[in-house]
Amino acid sequence: MDQPWTRRPRPDRLERRIEFDDYERTRTFLERLNGLSEQEGRFPDISFGRTYVNLTLRAEADEDPIGEPEEIFAKAIDGLL
């Protein structure tokens, strides 16, 4: 089951795990995410397997806290689903 975005400290970041029914859906999501990332110039940390994707969003500067830009990007990612 999909989990909502979770905020974690040290370093401040947003994390989310998204699960899919099969590899084809996982691949399609990753392709859409690539397009969004290229368009926005923002690239989340990604790990994935056959039926899941783990995402981590960090502020552009490591010492900065998560703010509105990261929350907007997280919502844009949610819109890909």
C-alpha cells in the first residue's frame, strides 16, 4: 500500500514509498518522474525494485529545511500517479 510523504529530520527530508501492481506500472511511473524531474530541474533520490519506488526529497542546499518548493514538487510527483 502507498504511504504518504513522511518528513524526517537530520537531514531534513521528505520520504515516500509507492507500490505498484507490476513492473510495467513501476517503469511507466519512473518514466513520468524522469520527465517531471527534467522539466523542473529537481532530482529526488530514488531506489526501486520490480513493484515499488522509494523517493527522498531534500532541500536544494543540504543545510536548508524542507520548504514550499519541496512540498510543491512532492505534490507534482503525487500527480503522476
